[in-house]
Amino acid sequence: MTKFERRRPRPLRRVVVTGMGAVSSLGAGVDQLWQRLLAGESGIRTAENLPAGTINATIRGDVDDDQVPNRFLEGKTLRNTSRFARFAVEAAGEALIDAGLIDAETFEPTMSLERAGAVIGTCGAGVHDDFLAAWESYKERGMRGVPTHLHVSFPHNLAGYGIQARFGMGGPSLTLTTACATGAQAIGEAFEEVRDGRAPVMIGGATESTHHPMYAAGFAVMRALVSDSNDEPTKASRPFDATRAGFVLGEGAAMLVLEDLEHALARGARIYAEVLGFGTSNDAYHPIAPLPDGSGGARAMQSAIDDAGIAPDAIDHINAHAASTPAGDLAESEAIRRVYGERAATIPVTSVKGALGHCMGASGALETIAAVRTIAEQTIPPTLNYQNPDPAVGLDIVHGAPRQTEIDVVAKHSFGLGGQNACLILARYDPDR
């Protein structure tokens, strides 16, 4: 037998957030997203391509393409990049500028990013926008109707490629899709790449384009979309409210720069927050419905807390998944009670889906940005449209106005179809921790 000496594993690194970027129905950029969340504004409106009579839900949280600057792609590359990937590159570029890793004027790296990588999530990628259009063209014109760039536009990994190619990031690369848990899970996986010493810098985030009518149609036939507020779009998504009746589709992209603390300090980077832990689980119960007792989600929440090396009592705030569905919001409430016991009713909880709708894979990433800004500014954005407390929920739902309070540690939940659960633990950066 060959004898060898196995090297000791590297010590775990501390991981901090040093940059953020976003594209959403509230506008392009993190500042627009954050300020409009605090102001209680909604990005949900009537969707022109969902006419009444063909579908029972005619509203959506769409990104206004005219507001997306597309600063980092040009010419043929821009034309041949799918909409979901364009969102991703724009958000990633903003995050890298925010982190000081690319120049705000030239858009070129300020230092080598060869070892940096990305974990990017998406649910639908460009299947609806690109593949369905190409299929219709193929039926009419045969092979001549198929774009030559089809197979380098719609696949899920092309958003990650677009980011890493544009900014010269040759490090770890992963694309994942875990339904509505995708965004938080992508950030969690990127966190582990940095924590384990495989890369000094990672971009973690997710992107989604849902404006094709088939995206909504698929959920409409499942009776998952809210259909009682077509005439009042901004009042449709009602997380945790007793009258909640389904979710509203949204879209967008959010990217976070996750960095080895020593690497960040060495270059004098601004630190927004620290990522302490990540947990994931599966309900193993039903492809659509969550476990009613919340035990599946609770496993991910407890796993993240254990991974962070803290006690449940350390959690000061919960940024919830809460998509505004009758079963899902209640199951999440049950999961919170399982993990936090008697404290559950006193922990401030918010959901930003009242303002953005459910952005599918991108939801968890957009919401993580809100959670990080909550820590940085010690302010919790309100849950839009929470007016009728549900006794079965029984939580302290922040609503009506932002709440300023002392926040050291935040738990971010994301749950999705197929029983997918993911949870992040984020904290105020403390150099003495």
C-alpha cells in the first residue's frame, strides 16, 4: 500500500459582505431597492401580456428594461445575452463596483480577480424567453429559424459564465437551481467556498426573468397566484396577513460580493455584514405543499444556527420567505416556533414580497440584500399589506413603517417547491468576534 502524508485542512475563514448589486421591479440598483422598500412602495403592476380572459391573474412585479443600464455588456455580446443573464451581469457589476473591485468609470478590475468565482442561481433561466421563441420559429422555418447562439443563451449556467467572463473571474464556478430557495442557497454555497479557503472572493446571488406569459400560466393552473386584486395590484401580495390568497410573480437579480475577511481588511474594504452560517434541508414530503408542521424548514434554520456556532437566542430579526400563500406562511410560522420556542412571538419578522412579489430564484438573493442593509442601517423594512393579523401565525410582523431597533444577528429564510429549504445567518461585523 502506498503511504502518504495528508496535509491538515486549512482553517475556516471568516466571510464578510463587501459589495451588493440589484435589479428589481423597484428599479436598478441597491439604493433604489432599499429606499423604496423603506418607503412602503410596490413594484407590482398590471402586466400588459397577461390579458384578462386568458388568465385569472393579470399582475406581476416586472423589471422595467428601460431602467436597466446594461453598463457591462455591449454590441453583439449584449444582443446575444439572454435577459436573465443581462440582469445578472448588471447586478454583479454593481456589486463589484460597490466592493471597490472594479473601477466605477472604466469597469475594469482594480486588482486581479483570477482566483475569484461565482455561485449563481436561477429557476427558469432563458427557457421561456429564448427557447420557446426559437421553437416557434423552428416550427415555421425549420432549421433556418433557429438562432445560431441559442445554446449559448438560454442554459442556466450562462449567467454565471457572463459574470465570470466579463470580469476575469477564473475561480470556483457553480450554477444551481433549488426552486424558490435558490437565491439564499447560492449565497450559502458561495459563502462556503470562501470559508473553506477555495477563493478569496466569490459572487453569490441569483437572477430570474419571468415576464413571458407561460411563466405565469404554469402557476395559474396550479391556483398558486393571487387573483382577487387584479384591479389593485399593489395590494395583492399580503405576506402573513389573514386574507393572503396566493403569490404574485416578480423578477430581477441580486448579487453579493463575499470576501475572506483578511483579504477585505488588507485592501481596506468597507464591510456591510458578516455571514456566520448556512443550512439547507428538504421536506421530503410533497412537490408543492410544505410540511404543515414546519419541521422541514426548521431543520434548515437550526442547521444554519448550529453552523454559525450561536444559540437561537442570539437571533434579533427574521427576514422571512413568506410568499403570501395560505399554507406556506403558516408552515414558516410553525417552523419559527419550533426553533425559537416562546421567543418566537417577540422576534421582529418581515417579508419584502409584499413589495416585490415572488421573484422565484432571485427572491432569496434580493431579500438577503434587504437583510444586509437592515444590519448595516439597524432598520427593518415593513411588510407591505399586513393589515389583518392571523392568530394562527402569531408573530411580530413589522408593518406600517420601518422599525429602527438594535440588530446584531439576522436569520434569512428561503423555501421552495420540491421541499427545498435554505437559511442564512448574517451578523453585524465585530472585529473581536
